[in-house]
Amino acid sequence: MAAKVNTKIELQFGEKAVTDDTLVAAAKKAYGKKDIKNLDIYVKPEEGKAYYVVNNDVTGSFDL
């Protein structure tokens, strides 16, 4: 069994920096429910937005 690798992802654009944890928390807050099994997040820095898909069905977005 491979050892767990600790990772950190930070998207930097302009004067902003957003971590993966921040994106996940913002998507969960924007969705507003707790029935999340799958969460996909697509970041578009040029638009200042992130788009999410919950459970391969519900879509939405939030500002970065």
C-alpha cells in the first residue's frame, strides 16, 4: 500500500489566490444541501467564477 501524500492546491490569478479546500467549501455552501455524493468543480478565473456539478445532476456557480 502506497503512503499517503499530503497535497495542497492553490490557484493564483491576478491579486487572488484560492485553495482547493476553499473551492469545495464555497461549492457546498452555494449548493446548500447535504446530500452530496459527487462534487465536480470547474474554475474559470477569466470569468471570476467557479461552476459545480453535484451528484452528476445539479449545476450551479459561485464567484471566486
